[in-house]
Amino acid sequence: LELNWHDVAGHALTSLTSYNAWDLSEKNDNDVTNAVAGAFTANDIEQGAYTFSQELRLDNSEGWWQYTAGIFYSKTNNHTANYLDFAPVSGTTGIYYDAFFELEDFGYFIHNRLELSDDSELQLGLRYSRVRRDATATINTDEIAAYLEGLYGFPVLPYSGTVSALDAPDGVGDAFTGGVKY
């Protein structure tokens, strides 16, 4: 959604808002050979995500000093749950995976255009951005480990736990970027 207001104290004000959401529910037969009648390798996936973003810009496009200044915010959440069953007939041979990812971005920016003469101009820009990321995943392989141990007679170490991944110790990253053009 884009909204524009003109002549706000001699400036143009623009608001850009976006929201996107989707969900996926899927079952797959990964064993397309049908080697065992009625048996298949199942893969159940549940996934969903949404993204929201907002930008506000203030523009001055007249005179010897023209500029655009603004702020930006965006947040994305994504969730995935997956159960992979290697032998559905036995009912005991699956791997479960559940993951959550969140990304949050905030920034402010300014772009300046200075008319030095009729034939030359100087452009200067600066942007600050702060990004926060968080990701966690829960994995459980207990069922497949027990099945393989029974099938082959040697122990298989199962894994069950949660893993968390962050870009930095506090999950936050800061950046300044800038540019000059003559």
C-alpha cells in the first residue's frame, strides 16, 4: 500500500506498507517405486511465513539542495515442521524437525543531491541498519535410531534437542553504509 501526501511543509511524504503471509501443508510419497505394496516413505511438511514492512520517506526535490530521508522497518517470521517417516508400515522410523526463524530489520537513511553549478552536482548518502536474527530448531531422531539398531544389530546414537543460531551473541547486527558521487 502506497500513500503519498504532497506539500507537507514544502515536502512530499510517502508511506509504503506491505504484508505477505502464506501457509503450506504437504504430504509426499518419497518411495515412488512401490517396492512394498501399501508402504511408502512419507514426508509431512507444515510451513508458514509472514512478512510485514513499513517505510516512511520525506522528499524535497526543489532548489539547490534536494534530499530524501526516511526510516524502514521489516519483520519476517517463518515456521517449518517436518516429519520424515522412512518405513510407515513399522510406525517407528521417523525423524522430526521443527524450526522457527525470525528476522527483524530497522534502518534510517538520507540521500542528498547538491547542485554545485549548472553542469555539476554532488550526491551524498548514508544509511544505518540494525538487524536482529533468531533461529531455533528442534530435532528428534530417536525413532529412526531405534529402528536401525533393531534392523542391523548395532547401536545408533539418537539425537534429540534444540539448536539456536544467532549472528552475534545477542542476535543483533549494526551497519553504517554511505556513498559519494560527483
